[in-house]
Amino acid sequence: MRTFPDDLAQAQQEWSAVYRGLAARPGRTELRRRLYRLSVQVFFHPYWQQRRPAPAAWRELRDLSEQPRP
């Protein structure tokens, strides 16, 4: 399993929470904007500068975001 930077893992965890919130309450402009900002933060994070992520890396990051953070 890869080790992701804490800020990247936190941004992905927030993205998942906002996504679930938007699914529960569609049409919320503030949630859509937050989701967009988090998407940019995760996708263009400096961690990905040296290596573009493979689908497996995205899956690992998403799986990590579903686990509670210590």
C-alpha cells in the first residue's frame, strides 16, 4: 500500500464527505463549489507531480479516505 501525504489524504476524505452530502441534498451550490475546489486540490496535488496516478493509486486513495483518520 502506498503512503500518501497527510494533506492529500485529508483533502480526499473531505471530498468523499462533501460528495455524500451533495448526494443527500442535490442542488446545493456551496457543496458543488466545495467539491470542485477539493477535486482540484486532490488532482493537482504536488504528490502527483513526479508520477501521474494509475487507477490503482486513485482506488487506494479513495479507500483510505473511507477509513477513519487517527
